[in-house]
Amino acid sequence: MTISRRGLLIGLPLLLAGCQSMPNQQAMYGDVTTEPYPLKKVPLDKIKPELRRQEVAYETAYSAGTVVVDTPGRRLYYVLGDGRAMRYGIGVGRNGYALAGNAYIGRKAEWPTWTPTPNMIRRDPEKNLKYAGGLPGGPNNPLGARAMYLYRGGNDTLFRLHGTNQPWSIGEAMSSGCVRMMNHDVIDLYARTSVGDKVVVLQA
């Protein structure tokens, strides 16, 4: 059985449309030259597909604009509404260094300064004491390209949603309690959120 040239040409646009409907993940995670500190493309062969940013079905009672951190699942969901959410892979805190329950975004910052908490300095003074005055934003800053600061009742919880210069840590439990994301992903989430947005942190 042969396919006519006319039939092939008719079917080709449909085939191309089907291909274009899939997100180009390499483009999503490619080089970014518009930032104060340019970002290199993410080596996707080292990031599991399920940890990459994508819109998914997500039934929840939380309203659109809510950020849901699924700590055991190593996922963060930005609720879009109508049963949909944007899903991101995350790295989470080690056992004993984790936030749980409701909070809200009290502050946002681009290429933020990182300052170790008093607990971090006490636990590892050799590593952290030299940064007690703050480490300016930049490619070597552990908060990465963006940070969203979580508050409760007007008080800083000292937990953040932030980027990381260690994309290989996504999916792991190794931070000091904060939620880390690939820099490309935290820039996307930062653009979607506003100060005051609700954040729900789920624990096992």
C-alpha cells in the first residue's frame, strides 16, 4: 500500500501540530542571557523527567494562586484552577529541618543575599560564620536566582522557596529546611506569585 504525495502533504501539518503541542523542555531549560548573572542550560540527562516543570492535572480544594509543597513527593504545585497546576521538582530539608503547615509569601527578591540563620551558624560555624554578614547574590549564592520568603503572622519563618546552583540536588532531602528549585523553575514560579499568596507545606 502506497501513500500519495497529496495525502502525505495533507497529513504533514497535523503531524507537525502534534509535535509542537509537546513542551520543548530543552528550550525551557536552555541558556538564559537576560539575567544579571547568565544561566547555563540545565543538563536534562541528569534530571528525571518527572522532576522537570510541566502543567499537570491536579484536583485540590485550594484556590488558584496557592503554592502547595509536597515534601514527601519532592514536588511543588502552583494551583492554576480548573483541576490544573504547574508542577515543579524540588529539593527539601533534611529530617528535623522542615516547615509544615500554612504560611504565605511575605517578601520576594531577585538574586537575593543569603544570610545563614543562627542555628546554621551554631551547627556548622566553620562553614557558615564567615557569611554572618550576608553573602551577596550571584552565581555562587545558595539561594540562586530568586527567593520567596515564607511568613506567618507577620513574622519571617526563616524558610524560603529559592533557586539553587546545584540542580543535581533536586529530588533529594539535603537542605537546611528550605525548598530549593532549579533556577529556571524558580524564575518561572517567581513570575507567577505575589506577596501575600498562600503557601501550604505538606509533610509525611
